[in-house]
Amino acid sequence: MQPKAKFRKDYRQPDFTITDIYLDFQLDPEETLVTSRLSVQRKNPEATSLRLDGHSFELVSVKLNGETFSNYQQDNESLTLALENFPSDQFELEIKTLLQPSKNTSLQGLYQSGDGICTQCEAEGFRQITYMLDRPDVLAKYRTKLTACKSKYPYLLSNGNRIAQGDLDDGRHWVEWEDPFLKPSYLFAVVAGDFDLLQDKFTTMSGREVDLEIYVDRGNLDRASWAMASLKRSMKWDEERFGLEYDLDIYMIVAVDFFNMGAMENKGLNIFNSKFVLANPQTATDEDYMNVESVIAHEYFHNWTGNRITCRDWFQLSLKEGLTVFRDQEFTSDLWSRSAKRIEDVRFLRAFQFAEDASPMAHPIRPEKVIEMNNFYTVTVYEKGAEVIRMIHTLLGEEKFQKGMKLYVAENDGKAATCEDFVSAMERASGIDLQQFRRWYSQSGTPELTVADEYDEKRQTYRLHVAQMTPATADQVEKVNLHIPLKIALYGQNGEKLKLQHELLTVSDVLDVIHDNQTFEFHNVPQRPVPALLCDFSAPVRIDYNYTTEQLNTLLKYAENDFVRWDAAQTLFINELKANLTRHQQGETMTFSPELLDGLTLVLENANQDPELAALTLTLPKETEFAESFKVIDPAGIAVVRDFMQHQIAEALKDRFLVTYNQNKLTGYRVEAEDMAKRALRNVCLSYLAFTDVGNTLVHKHYHQADNMTDTLAALSAATKAQLPCRDQLLTDFEEKWHHDGLVMDKWFALQATRPDDNVLELVQGLLSHRSFNLKNPNRLRALIGSFASQNSRAFHAIDGSGYRFLVDMLIKLNETNPQVAARLIEPLIKLSRYDAQRQTLMRRGLERLKGLDNLARDLFEKIEKALQ
Ligand code: B3K
Ligand code: ZN
């Protein structure tokens, strides 16, 4: 049977609801007995049957109001109770089910992670525990009793407050939890295990004391303190910026090693991938520290945007995810550097979300059609969703935006809401018309703004002609005009910022682009200006304006807006790559433009003014980032030209890189903005210097002098990318030191998988039997197989098809064990339309091989089906 799609337009309120749930878990990894007592209420008087979702367990018994009930039908995804002869509108249902957590490799529902047991219910995992109306618009109060062996599972955790506990005679103990807040089933959680516990307290703005608890594997306590500090900063920031206060007396975070994604915001009991909790200077890089902080913040912020106000149906996912990503981005921006954060987010969006829009999986931030919900936790729903919230923020300004938030919370607290509820609150609170803006929720694709300009010297008038167009996407051919906030600035030839005036009045720097073609006219412009378009990346669009190298260098040198300066460098890099790719493809000699070198020299000379921005600006875009500027990608060509550029820059600026490298040496490791910026700059210098004659000595020394993982990894990465003589020795040294630690080894696996060596595939295949590798652990899979397929384009897209074959072989295995992770890893293979005919044929062959599997999971089915269309 083919999996069936659900459509947004088909939403209907449920016929029944569940107001209270009592759950009893007799926990054991081999066999767990779950008793669920549901207080059911009929909402639709016409309804004569109750269909509950559930699968992947054994049904033991069903009772209705205490009596055995057998008038039901069961299939492989539901249980339907016939209620024709049962007139009462309120009843209690008791269902017993048997589960095998140790056999559950899907990591959804109740499963074993290491020596512990935990749950993952979003989106539809609760139905793997027991039969339930498993949909987010059914909000209930939960009481949960957990019983398990006390020595193996000294901690038994669930949502809300601990209300009772006790010991049994047989070595087991029990704990009972009650969550006073209404919640949908996807926010339910259970954890049983033996942990080290880090405790702290937070006093909320109204003076309530909250217990904070972070549970980590035994022996990892020295890696939990950054997460705790991050949690306290998040709680404080949400009070200060959004006026939102925590609502329970306890907040728990548990770190587990086996987890399909980053983390989960279960009410009062977050469960995290240990990657986003554990950090100390020896094991975590600066980037890891930042990631831990922002994921902790993100999950915390969900307590209001997601939990107190949840989604009516899964098509509304961006209501909580787009908004919560926006909130975590703002948190990081307020605490660290706003421009650096913006640049990193835009880099990510352009590389992955723009690619998704151009792929068979293209969908609006509020999808219309879904087969497997887990496939829609995407960069589009999350990151483009956050861009949409950011545009609302740009159009309204902070004050009106916060007014809108207050209204949204007041109207929807305790409810399951829609994206429309959010936009409507923003509109009514601000008085700003968002009618056309709403189209961002229903239209997929990356809009293109084509900009042309003219300057009338006599009349001192400057005109910008802006045309908008959204190319057709796989899911949607017809496109309409969007409301696009285009933030601009004008610069004079000597770098002075020019005033934006119309007639004699100052006008806003945010242009409202709403039609196909619009002209914006500026008066009293004393000279032909250089336009800075899309300052701060004010909208998730592509800009097409024919910049000259000279104009780009002016922006790089003078623009006030950090994003604009960085972006000018990006455009210079891309133009350079494009010109050389053409030369390379035509068999001509490649050259390197002196203007770009001048620009980079300037950045290096001024690097000490803002080392973080300098590091970002000097970083050469990755192959995958360059690839996004092409309709048809030449992976081998891009790799060759990028190598060439790297060598050219390294050779030409070697002395300056060395000076900057030496100037930014630090003693001791601190997680502080100033030091992180210096390390980043120094390590960018190292990455170029690796390609010069001093490379081997310098990298070798850098590795051995490093007192923290950021520097260690920078050296290891430089040695690998530049294929230095010291490489093998350093890789071995690292492996010997860290092979017992999966999280640290992930960095090593990812480096191995992205090696530029010709025999990298063979190496990767060999590493599948490495002592630290484990095919059941999603982090290991992403590090080795994911990095190979998504970050090593030249090897993955090898013209003999070996890369594709390897991925498909792996996916055939994962289809059985963990389809959700398989559906993530398949992404590079479904983007076949971006490659030449020969590669497309090979990719198609791989997809067809998967499609032929007789037990193909719906997660993979949905993507393969779209890719082959
Ligand atoms: N809400 C979860 C993601 C759940 C993914 C389910 N496949 C984490 C987050 O976005 O915060
Ligand atoms: Zn989230």
C-alpha cells in the first residue's frame, strides 16, 4: 500500500477530545507495560466511532468505563472503537500496551539510549507508545507514574512536578509526576536512567524560585556547566526582551547520545542530543559553545512559543519553529555580535534553504501537502520561517512587534493556534496592513529582485528600478507578487553615506517592493551613488544588480553595514570563481584578479579593528556555497577553481597572513567574544598558510601547542585540506586520544569524510568498521556519511557513480533501522536536476534502486517519489 498524503485544506476539528490522561509505565528495556487511562469527551454529537492513532506495539487490553471492550477494529496504524451503542458523551478508556524499547532503533516513541530509556514524541511518536488522538489540537492534563529497577534507573523523570514516590519490595521504585499545564501529546516525555546531575536555581522576575537540573552521563559533569549558564541567560533574556517568565517550579534537561535531531522542548523536561549540552575547552570548539547556547535557548523559548501556545495542526509548524528560531537568533544577537550572527545565518540560509527551494522538496513555510511530517522539519519551515518573522519585525519595528507579541500571547495562551492567528495579532496590534505580506506563508521559492539604476546629474536625481519575480518551483508553478522589505543605502565614491530624500523629505531606507516593477526616486543626490542593496539581508531573496568590481570594492571598504561589507566580498569571490570556471571549462589558463587581492589585503590590514568580521570576510565560501550560484552545478570544476583561488590568495598574501597569525596568539582559553574572534581570525590565516611553504611546520606546531579543541581542530583541518605531510600523524594522534568519545570523534569522522584525496570513498568505507563508529547512532551517521554526501561534492558526485552507490547502499540499511535519519541523508541525492545529464542518470538509477525496496519507509518514499517525478 502506498503511503497517503494529508492536505492542509482538509483540516477538521476532532470529533472527540481527551481532557485528562493518566499513564502508568512499568519500565524495562526488553518489555515495558503501559497503562493509559483517557478521559474522553465527545465534541461532535453525530460521531459514532472513535479512531485512535497507534502502531509498533502489542495491544494487551481495552476497557471502557471499567468494562472490557472488544467492539473495535485494529489496523497497522490505528484502533477504531465502534460507539453506536454507547450514548454517553463522556467516558473513560483504559488501554494497555506492551513495548520493546531496546528493539526500537527508530528513536521515536519509547526507546533505549545507552543504558537509559527515553522518549521522542514530536511529531507523531506518542502513537508508538499507546493509542491516542495523537494530534496537536488535543490538549490534555497529564499524570504519569513510572516504575523501574532502582539500581539501574535511579532517576525516573516526566513532565511537570514530582508529586509522589516510593520503593517496592522487589528492588524497583516508582515516581509520580503531574503536569498542571494543558499540552498536546507531542510534548509528553519520559526518561529513566542513571546520571550525574548538575543543579542550580533561577529566580524569575516575579520572584519565584525555579529548580534547574541538567542530567548527563556519569563522568560528564565537567561538561555541563556551560549549558546551565546558557539556560540562565535564556531565562533572563526572555523576561527582559519579551516579558515572558517561566511557569513551572522545575526545569530539567537530559542529555542522551542517541537522538535523531538536536533537542526536544517537552514541557519541563527537555531531552537533548548530548552534542548540544556537553562542552568543555578540551572537547568543544568555539562553534560548539555557541551552538549549545543557542539550542538551549531555542528549546527554552519554546515554553511560550510552542508549548503554552502550540500548533493547531502540523501544517502550522512554522508558527512555533519560525518564531522560536527568530527568538533564538535575537538572543544570540543581543548577547554576542549582531552582525556576525546575521552573516552566519544568511550563509546558512543561502546554502541550504535556497537549495531546498530549487529542489523537488520545495514547499512554502506553511506546507500544503505532507506524507511524512518528520520530512517537514526543514530549513524552509525553520530558517525561512524565521526570516518571515524578521521581515514582520522590520516592517513593524521592535515596539509594535512586541505589542503584537503581547496580543498574540493574550489571545492564544493555552490554545492550539494557526499562523493566521499570529499575523492577525501583529496586524491588529500595529495597525500595519499585512494582507499582501501573508503570501509569504503560502508561496514557495526564492524571489529574485532585478535592480537597475540611473542617475540624472542635472536634476541630481537617482532612480532604482526594481523588478520582482519568483521562479516556478517543483510544488507550485504560478507565483504572485510578494511584499518585500528592501533595505538600502547609497554611498558616494569616497565612501560617504548619502541621504535618502524624496523632494525635500527624508525617506525610509526600507523600500516596500510590492509590484512586478517599481521605480524608487531619490532627490538631491550630489553624485552617482553606489547602492548597497538588501542591507542586513532584509528579505530572503536573491538580488540581481550588475555591480562592477570597483563598486563592490567601494562597499567592501566603506559600507557602514557589516553585512553589506561581507556580502560585497562574497560577490567578489563568486564573480572570481565564475570567471575562472568558464576559463577552466574551456581549457584556458586561470587568472586571479588583482582587484580582489587588493580588497582582501585591505581587510587583512584592518583586521584588528574587528577580527570576527575580518575572519568571516576572509573565509572562502565552501564548494557547496559556490554551487548555489549555478543552475547546473559542475562539482569537479568548482573544486578545481576553489583550490586554485585558495592557493592564489595564500601565496599572494602569505606575509600578511603570517603577521596577523602571529599578532593574534592568545594565552589560555576563555569563551569570550574578544578571544573567540581572535582565534577565528588566526585560524583562518592558518587555513590559508597551510597551502604555502611554511604550512607543514606551522600546522604541526599549532596542533601541538593547542590547549583547546578549537585550535586542535583548526590544525587538523588545515593539515587535511592541504594534504600536508604531517596529516596522518596528527589524525592518528587525535584518534588515539579520543577514540572513546563519540562526540569528539564526530569531528574526526567529518574531516575524514571531506578529505580531498582521490581514495576518500575507500577510506570512508573502511571507517564504517572503526572502533568508534556505530551505525545505530545518528550523530556518527551524520558525521561520516552525511558529511561525505553533502560536503564532499567532488567525491560524492564522482562521475563513475561510486559516491551515489555508496549512499544508496547505506540508505538501504537505514531504511530498516532509522528511516527518519535516512530521509535526512538522502537529501544530496534528490537534487539531481541540478547536475548534468550523465550524473542525473546515475542519481536516478540510485533512487530507482531504493524505490524498488518492498519495505520502503514513507519518509524515504515521499522524497524519492518527488525526485523521480
Ligand atoms: N521541536 C523539535 C523538533 C522535532 C523534530 C521531529 N522530527 C526541536 C525544536 O525544533 O526545537
Ligand atoms: Zn524548535
